Amino acid sequence: MQIIISNSSKEPIYEQITNQIKSSILAGELEEGTAIPSMRKLAKDLQISVITTKRAYEELEKAGFIYSIVGKGSFVAEQNLELMKEKKLKVIEEQLNSVITNSREIGLSLNELQDLLKILYEE
Amino acid sequence: MFNLIRRDLILQKRQLLIFAPFVCFFIFMNSHPALIFLIASVFIPLNTYAYDEKAETNILLNSLPYTRKEIIASRYVGAVVYMVLSIGFSSLALFIFNKPFTVTDMAIGSSLFLLFAALTFPLFYILKPGYISTVVIIGFIVTVILFQAAENFLAQHLTAITEFVTGLSTTTLYAGSAVAVLTLYAVSWIISSVIYFRKAF
Amino acid sequence: MENVVELNNVSKSFKGFSIDHMDLQVKKGFVTGFIGANGAGKSTTIKMMMNLLRPDNGEVKILGLDYETHEKAIKERIGFVYDGNVFFEGLNLKDIKRIVAPAYKSWDHSLFAQYVEQFELPLNKPIKTFSKGMQMKVSLAIALSHHAELIIMDEPTAGLDPIFRRELLDLLQELMVDGERTIFFSTHITTDLDRIADYIAFIQNGELIFNQSIHEVAENYALVKGGMELLDRDTEKSFVHVHRAPTGFEALTDNISAVKNTFGNEVIIERASLEDIMYYVKGGKNVV
């Protein structure tokens, strides 16, 4: 598992960790059931305090990305793909809305926009 | 506690090398055997205090799993243990060099040592570090001078004292002095414990 | 969460300095950094934890035990690292081990040998010839060789060069992996703590200002920068201390949401470092 921490980032370190683990899970790099390092081991590897990784793991657990078994460690949780899809769809909708707004501003017609999307999609 | 007593030997490895020549020096000087026993007995405890007056030593000992009671006890028990060993060694040396000595000399030497220890040990816990060794060394020299003065005094005023002493039986005299010295030693032990218990490092 | 150290309502007074009714808890399995200026009371507090000093009032509990009845049991489980060398400086490490090892029931000879090798400590040279960093490593090797559960360190990094400091931090971090050890670490070099501290206890003039997790500290304290015209008696209430300059003010707040409410986007709010906090708190609350 690769995690890169920036000490000069405005984003708190625990958030950097949660975000990177989240994206590894979403990208399928960390599969369901995979054991992730204990928070103490991760703290040592990243040269940060234990409480930081503890907080990161707590947030990940709360968001349902990982689960912990006392004495065994932490594992990647099963992801609810339907829910994830729905969320993604919402994001796409929002992004498309801004595309439409932008298109209207410069007078791009629906047909032209569809053509453009088709070219980009099939690329 | 045994460890605390044994510690003195490890600490004083080098000093112990001069212990034998030190004792032999006094033997060749034809010092009184009782005085030799006293000097030999004082050697190790005095060296121990040279270390123990340092703040660092007290911080170390008190950070290790020892109680303050044990630390003081180790001093008092240790002094007796090393006294016995030193007197044993000195007797052997006197015997080898064919110098006569009596059990009375041993008794006087050890009594004087215990008296000296009883009076000086608590000082180590009262006085500030740095002054203690000086005070005790001066104290010791004064004791030795007084001892010799007392000898002269005894020689001069022997009659009055002998009259008093002969009035007592030898056993009573010895037993009485022994009890007096031991009581003083015990009181000194208690005083040191109380002072040490309240000390901050 | 389990507390390894508990000071309850502890007071101790000296001429011109006192600790009044201090409560301090140190949590098991974490590193607590103990910060404060020189003379703030760090050493006095540590001495009370070690029973080198008795409080005038209050209760000191270590590993759930008190010194009155369990002094030996407590010290058996504490490792100590002091600022200066406390070992007999004329002795070599071998002799020091011969004096110290028998004091502990749980002394582990092979572990000691392992640390001596890892720290590259010479066994036959007198301690006084050791550098400050090496002397510190001696203390640490001894503390670790009897499986201490609580390691109390008084200014262990003072006078160490940066490379040595880093090595120490690496080592301490390794110790924390199994979760059984607790470290209480006093320092006035706050950057040492950025990497390893989980909790920060801050003492000032004998008073514990706070004892919080690093997240709480980051969420509670912030630096606020803005134009002088924003300051008045009311708006200043949310600041611990304000530094004024012709170019604008910089202030420390312990109430970020109040600052956000009052000033909105007119000020810049930045993370306050431990050093910022120490510096501004020293100035006192609302001192102009």
C-alpha cells in the first residue's frame, strides 16, 4: 500500500491518508477483504504519530471503507457498488450541468455538443 | 539491598587497589592496632559517600526500584559488613608482619568506627553536596587526634579512671560500651532515614 | 482509555515557584509531549512522577499504583532518561550494567546486549568520555532492557545534534508499534513532537494550560492575521494574545469558530504551531 504524505499541505495528514486509501479502494487496487497495516505499523512507516493514523482509520471505518477486528487488524470492507454508482451519477449530472451552462454561453447547440461528446467518448 | 552493598566494591575497584598498601603503611608506622582497625574500617564507607553526596547518584538510586529506606539501610548494614571484612584483612596483615594485637584492640577499633559512622553518616544527608567530604575528613582527623590525646590523658589520669573502671567488672564495661555504641548507631540510622525520606532530588 | 500516569490535584510550592492543584493524565500506548518554557515546572512535575520529589498535596498514581505502598513495583516498570548523565561517570558501561541490572527483576541481558550493539556503545570506556547523545543512548538502553512500560524522558533531545535527534525519534516510533508502551517526553524543542507526539501537555508557570490530542490542539488553536482596523475591545475577546504591527496584527485564538463568526473572510486563519502557542500564551490572556 502506497501513501505519500506532504507535510506542507494544508490538508491535515489524517485526511491525506484517508483520501489516498479511499482512492486505492475505489480504484480496485485494494480489494475487499485485504488486510491493511495496523495503525501503529503505518504510523511508524509514515513517521507520524499513532493518533494520526488512528484518526484516519476511524474516519475510514465510519465511512464504511474498512472494518477492524480486535486482535486481527483492519481490512478493506465490501463496497456497496449500487450506492457508489448513484453517487457517481450525481457527480456526473452536476458536471454535465456546468458543461451545458458553458455551452449555452457560447451558443453551442445540443447537436454540436452531442457530436463533441461522441468524439471524446470514443477516443 | 545486597546489590546496593555490592555496588560499593564495583564502584571502588581502583580505590581498593590502594587499600592494602594503605593499611600496611600504618602497620609499618607502628600505629596502635586499634587505630589501624579504625582506619581500615573507615576506608570503604568514606569512599562510598564521596560518590553518594553527588546529586546524580541519588537521582539514579531513587529512580531504580529501591525504596529510600533500603538505600539508607544498605549504607548502615554495608558499613558493618565492610568493617568486618576490613578488620579481618587488617588482622591478617598484622599477623603476617608479626605485630601483636588483642581482641580488645578490635573491639576498640570497631566501636570507634561505629561511633564515627553514627556521628558522620547523618551529616551526609544534612549538609549540601561538596562540603560533606571536607567536613567528614576534617572530622575524622580531629577524631584521630582526640583519640591520641585521649590516650595521653588516660596515661596521665589513669588512677582516677582505673579506680572507676576497676569498680566495674570487665564484662559490664564491655557490654555497657557495646550497648551504648550500638544504640547510638541505631539512633543515627533512624535519623538518617527520616532525613533522607524527606529529601528532594 | 487507560491512564498510565495520574496526577490528581497535585500541589508543590518552592520559594518563588509553585504548582497548584494540577491534574494530569498520561494515556497508555501513546506519546505525550510535555512542553513549556524553561522554569515552567516540567522537571518538577517529572520529579514528582518519579517520586524524587513529594507533592505537598494531592495524589500521584503511576500504572494505577501509588508510591506509598508500591514504590518498587512502580519503578520496576518505569524507564527513565534524564537530561544529564546520572550514571557513575567514572565507570564503564559493563560496570554500570553490573550495578543497575540486579536492581531489576525483569532485566533482560540479551536485550541489553542487542541495544548496546545497535547503539554502538563501547562497553569498556568510562561514561564520561561518551558524547551527550551516547549518554542518552545508555539511559535508553537501560530503560528498554528491563521492559519498561512507561518511559519518562526529561529533555532527552536537549543538546543533541539533528541527526541524533532523528535517530532517537525513529527508535521511539519503533517502540510504539506494539501498543504496550507509553512515553512521556518533556522538551522545549517543539519540532521533536511534530512527528511522534499523540498528546501535548503544556505547562506554564506551574499551571497546566492544556493536555490535548494533537488534533484537538489543531482544532482549538489558530493564528489569525488581519488589518489593525478590525481590532477593538469586543473582537479581541476571542484572542489569547495579540501582536500588533503597523502592517497588521497577528493573534492566537483558542476559539476558532468565534473568530470565524466575528471576522468572516476578513482575516487569514492559519494553523498555529506549538511554538506559536507557547509564545503567545506566555504573553497572557488578552494582554495588550
